[in-house]
Amino acid sequence: MNEMTMPTRRRRRVSAVKQAQPVQLLAMVKPLTKEDHPEQFEALTQELCRQISVWFVRDNNHYRSVTNLGMAINQTAVKRLCVHRFSKQYPDFHIEENTELLRAVFQRALEEIHDDPTQTVPIWNGSTRCCPEASQAIIREGEMVAVNTWKPPTYRSLAVQDSDTSMLDTFLEKIFPQEVDRRVCKDWLAWCLQNEADKPAWALFLYSRKKGTGKSTFCHLATRLFGQDNTITQNSVSKLTGRFNKPLLDSKLVVSEELNLKPDSPHGNTLKTYITEKVTASEGKGREVERVRQCCCFLFTTNHIPLWIEADERRYYVIDVDHSGHASGPDAEAFGDFIGELNRWMENDENIARLYHGLMGHQVSNDFNPRSLNLSQIETPIMKQIMTGTREVLLDRLEEKLVASGRFAISQEQLAKLFVEELKTSQNRIRHMMPELGWHQVQAKWGAVDYRRTVWVHRDYQVAGGRVRGPDEYDEPVNPVEEEIDAL
């Protein structure tokens, strides 16, 4: 019987099978065999192989799920997981009715050697990184692949198109007394979301002397916007600056609560590098140290005023979050009621979706610069206090050490060592701090070296002929140690 002589109902069914999408065939044809429907059988085989090619990677003689790279599994386990996922994704998929199809899929995706990357499980190069710009969990890098740790937040798949930032605006008005802080914070959030594959070169740092001011709630809201799977929250910066920090740098948002570094802490310089640099060295457990491309943005909180921040430090924008609604304040009850309302609001994915769309359409201020903070334009009381307090402390310590040395001319090399080893600060600050104490730099020859070197000289003294001369017939060599060596 040809198609023209078939009963009308059967002709319609054959036509529908030809036009159906591969995933629909499971419901329409049972079983779907290669002999009866070769084109549809091939189309569905390709579709299911494509799914497997983005679910798993090959690692030596084992396989790993891209959602659980820590566990190596064998081929049998892969097949079982695939059957489970097929059944979950396609309710009409039944093993007993599709054994031929499954054999063809697993043969092509797991066993055959061919050059179609969409039809086979790829070879993993051992690396992972956060790539919000990529839609798949697999990132092809030459002949092998890396695994993308970024996962689109579920709220972004909702059919919500309208935007609304009113709840965020109200929240910022309640927790940030300074209007400029509200503007900078919203600009920072919007820019980070609008440029998710990029990163700002400075971090938000929320400070409040009192507890219960909303710092953690703000961190939770930021986590909801970037996605729980793309955020790492820690209470100790040592994990971030420690040896096996690769999982943290594979996140998009890094939240560190109660950050309180010491001026001489080795974690400080490491943290600065992660905030600023897009490519850093990192190590995962069981892996070699590798160069990592990361797009982390950082959010810190503390209940201790961060006077350890250097006076000319451009990596932290500190916001004072102290207000009358803190845990023991006069407006604690009203503020607590609002926080409760906000937490309930954040539980609804549609609300987060509207906020996201609002921030994606937000126009950042003309003076917002994600690459650098212009400290001269920051006039908030807390930033002034930190900048002034830090500078005064370091200047006092520097002046004490200069007076104790009894010298009025010091080489650039010796000053650099003093700044790094004793003051625990950057040697780049020499050119800013020495002039404040009345010293200036000159080029001079001294010792056994027949070329000019940089030496810093007190304003009341001069350098000539390798010697320092000044009031009360002061006359000493630029560097007594080098003079002694020459004499020997």
C-alpha cells in the first residue's frame, strides 16, 4: 500500500512524523526504529548525542560530569546517567521502547572515532574558568575543551520583560546615609551585570561599627542577581589568598564578610592582585599551578574601620553603613520589618528578574570609572578618615625611622627596602611621602660607582662629590658603608 492508498488517518500520521522535531518523535512513534523511519531516527540520534557532548568530558580513561568534575566515572555510569536525564527531560522516553536508539546514540557518542565535536564526548584539558559570555558548559580550546563554571541564574529564563529597581533604591536609601554612596553602589552593580564577562578593578567595601545594618542582606541580594552557583561567600580571606584557591577564582562574585587585614599582612598584596588583574596564577587540588583568566568582582564587609588601607589605595570603595536602624538603634524595629519584607521579596524569582532588567537598562554616571577610583573626587567622611588616618600613621612611622637613622641623604635603593620590609607598604609611595617630610631627590655619584644614582636629600642639606654637607659643618659620606668598603 503506497501513501496515496493509505487511510486518511494513517497518511496524516506519516506526514506529522516527517515534520516533527526530533524530541517530539518519542511521543509520536513507539518504537522509533532506523528501518521504519531512517531520517527521523538519525535526527533524534544527533540530538541526543549533542546533549551528551555537553554533559560530560573525557579525562584519561574516565569520564566526568561537567556539573561534578571531582568524581571520575566509567562508561557504564555515563550510560545510566544519560538514560536518567533523557527520561527526565523527555517524559515520553522509555528504555524498553528505544533500545535500538540508545545503542546507536552511545555507539556514536562514546565509542566511535570521528571528527564531529557535537556528536562525541570531548577531551578535557583539565582547566575550568568562569565565562558568562559562553552559553554552554563546554569551552572549546583547540583540540580539547575547558569547562565553564558559569551557570545562568534560573530567574533569567523567566518570561519577564518589565524592569523595576524601586526595592533596591529604597534599600540603598535606608542603609547608605550618603547619596553619593547610593549612586556609586548602583552604578557598580549595574556595570558588573552589564559586563559580566569583564571585571572592575576595585571592590565595594561595606563598613559599619554597629551590627545589624543590612550589610549581609545586601550581599545576599547581590548573590541573587549573579546567581548562587556563580557566587562564593567566605568569612576568611585566607581561603582566597591561600594555595588551593582555584574554585574561588572560578566564581563571578566573591563575597568576604568580616574582612580585617593587618597592615603587614601578606594576604593584602595577593588580594590586590586578584581585585585588579584579569590573569593570575592559581592552583587547584591535584592540579599544577596555571595561569587563570578570571572575571571576579569582589564585595567585602567589616565591623572594624579599615585603617589598614593605604592612603593612596585605589582598590577599595568604602561605604559607611551605620544608621539609626542598626540592631540596637532607635529605629531597629522599623528597619527589621523592612528587611523582613525585602527577604520575602527576594525569594520571588520574578522580582529578581525585574530588578535585573532594571539594572541592565541603568545608565551609569559619567564619572563612574570601573578601571580606577579617582580618590580626589571622593568626599565622603569615611573615605576621608581612612585616607587621612592612614597617611598620618605612615608619615609618623617614616619620620621616626629617618630621625633614628641620623642621616640626611638616603639612596633610592635603601628607601625602597625601608618601605617594603619595615613600613610594609609599596615602594611607589616614596615619591609621594618623602616630599611631604621635606626631602627631595637628586642624581649623584658616590662610592666606587662611576655613574649617577638617585638619592633623597633633606631640604637643609646638599650632596656634592659623594658627600653630604649641611648646617653646623655637617660633612659625611652619602653611604658610610660603601665608603668603608672602598677604604678596604
